[in-house]
Amino acid sequence: MSQNQPISSLILPPRIILTQTLPPRTNSIQIFVKTPTDQTIELDVLPSDTVKELKQKIQDRDECPFYGISFNGNILDDSSRLSDIGIENGSTCCCYIQILFKTSTDETLELDALPSDTILNLKQKIQARNSSEFSSISFEGIELADNIRLVDAGIKNGCTLCCFISIFVKTLIGKAINFQTSPYNTVEYIKHLIKNTENIPLGQQRLIFAGKQIEAHRKLSEINFQHGSTLHLVLRFPGGPL
């Protein structure tokens, strides 16, 4: 710069101002979800999210299928917004499953249940929906104890459970034999149970119900045989009448 050049004639470079663009505040909240496998996961959600959007976020984190979501014991509608149903930061939601239950009268019930529900809880739900009596619940042919949780028994969304009924077989000498069995088992199956416990050959057994001999291929449910009913066992010896 020349000593005689006035300062006003100098051209200065333009001033550069650096700014930082911050992401907009989303007001997201953190909630907890108990999944169908009884795991607890943390999710960041918006109060404006719908239950349907929450379902998708859960499925992105946990692939185990479920039927719906509950909060404070209430089943949530897909269209509801989280803020409208009281879900806030720190809240806990639960995934519930839908299972099928075959009653002793050959009906199939759809039941909503939590994976943490016990078999006893499930029995109470069934009894509130159906008046048919039964003694216990089975899954894949295995009788389940009342204190077992659904998740521990491997029961998932869409599974089918069946009832067991308590029946009696009465002999001519007055002995009453008790069996726990599915109402969908056949009379032939009951004869095998008798053979295994009483050592009576199949060919010597005749089972009577309501005054009539029951064919071996008939299912108990088909003859209106219910929880607590009694079959009468009559023995047929070789050479005797059929």
C-alpha cells in the first residue's frame, strides 16, 4: 500500500460469517415396551406418533409377532396418538398376543393375552367367555400347570390351546378310574388308557354311555361327553356276546 493512498480507497475482502444449523427440536420422549418374548426395550417416540407407528417401531426392533399394544391394562386403538392416551416420558407399554382356545364343546375362542399371563390367568379369561367346564389346558399335547407363564410354555401369537377334561370309567365292581384327556380323543384312545392302567385287553372292553355302547371311532365331544362324565366299562369275554 502506498503511503499516499487514502484508506477509503482500499477494497477489503467480504466478511464471512459461519453459522451452524441446528436440527429442529422434536420433543421426543423415551418409553419402555415389553415385547412378546418378555424383553423390555427402550424406544424414542414422538407424542404425536400413533399406536400404529409405535407398532412399526417395535417390529423394527423385535421380530417376534404380536397382535396389539396395551397401556395400563387397556387395549389401544391403532389410530390413537400417544399423547391422547396418556403415554409420556418413562411410560411402559406391553405387547399382547392373540391365541385360540378349543373348548370342550368344540368351539374356538379368540383370546387376547399378555405373554406374562399365567395359565391360571388364561383359565379365568376363558371362564368369563364360555361356560363349558374343563380341568386343565394343554398345548401341543402337554398339560400345563396353572403357574406357568405363556411365554415360558412357548405360546406365541396365533397358537392354539386345547382343554383337558376329567372323566371317569366305572367298572362292574364299582371301581372308578379317573383320566385327564382331551374331549377330541376317541373312545379307542380311552380304551388304550384303560388297557395301560388296568391291563384289560382292548377286545374285552365295551364302553357304555347314556345306556348305549359307544363305537371306538367316536370322539368324546361327538357324543356330548363332558367334564365329569362317566363311561361304564363292561367286559366281553371270548365266546361271549358282542
